[in-house]
Amino acid sequence: MQPHILKMLIRGEDDTLDFKQTISSASKIAKTMAAFANHKGGTLLVGIRDNKTVAGIRTEDEKYMLDLAASFFCKPEVKIEIEEWEIDGKLILECRVLEGKDKPYYAKDEEGNWWVYIRVADKSLLASKIVVDVLRRQNQAHGTQINYSSKEKALFEYLAQNEKITLKQYSKMLNLSRYRASKILVNLISTGLIRNHTTEKTEFYTLS
């Protein structure tokens, strides 16, 4: 077994590694690819069960699905590199997804809708509008200018006393529209002053 493959199996799934026993849907694998491209890249090991045992693959079918997912079900197209390895007489694929240079990356679902996904621990989660705006801002050449007004000051003072805050809490606290509160949070996240945390149930913000 290739040493680097063994290391990945021992390491297990995380924010840059995902195991797939088979690829039954190009749209589903595109979700993981887009999440990796919006993150710092990642690796798909195809032909590996969740329990880290080797299932093996039908090479050409799986390669076709990976290429289809990256080119047709991701927008912009996601750059991938595929290598084939043999483990205990079974073939697996190592598909490296490169970090994207044109974030945000979208994945098309089975109904034809386009969504942005981000990688959080070992899951690919739907991105909020704030996260999409942050990805878009980070992709722009110019920096972000911060106007340190009473609204930003109130947020920092609140987070100095409390662990976290949600968009709804911040909007209600200062009687701001969700749009205005979102713009402030996007600016502060983009400059690294505030950190966003996405979970399957909610999104919240803390001091960096």
C-alpha cells in the first residue's frame, strides 16, 4: 500500500479528506468537490468504505463520474487530479480537488439548482449568504475598509462579554435590518476580526 494512502486511512475523514465507497451520483460528489474548492482543497478516496476498509471500484465508471461532477455539476469548473492505486488486489482512486481561485464554487443538485457548500470538519454543509459574500469578497483584488462605528463597537463589546452571537441576535440588539447586519459581519469576517462558525443547525460568530 502507498504510504500516503495508509496515512490518510489512519487519519480518517476530516475537513480535507472524504471517503466514498462508490459514486452513484455526479451531483452528490459535486457537493463535496465544491466544498473542498471553497476551502483549501481536499482529497476524495474512492473505493473506501466509511470504516476505512477497501471496497475497490470500477475504474472507468468512477473516473467518468468524477470528471462529470467537476466539469458539469460544478460552477466554475473545479480542477481535479486523479490517480489510480491498487490495494490488496483492488483498485481505488485518489481524487485531489485543488483549492479554487474563483470562489465561491457552486454545485448543481438533481433539480438543477446551484448551491454553495463549505467544508466543516468531515461534512460538506450548505453555505449561508454571509459565507457566500465572504468568499466572494476574499476573491476580490482590493481589500476591505472598515468603518468603526457604534455598530461595530457594540458587537465587539458584546463578544467581549459573551462567547458568541447570531445574525438574528445582532440584528435585534441594534435594531438593524438583516441586510445591514449581514454587511457589517461580512466586512468584519473578511478582515479577520470576527470568525464565522457554520454547523448543521445554525451559524454563529465569535471574536477571532
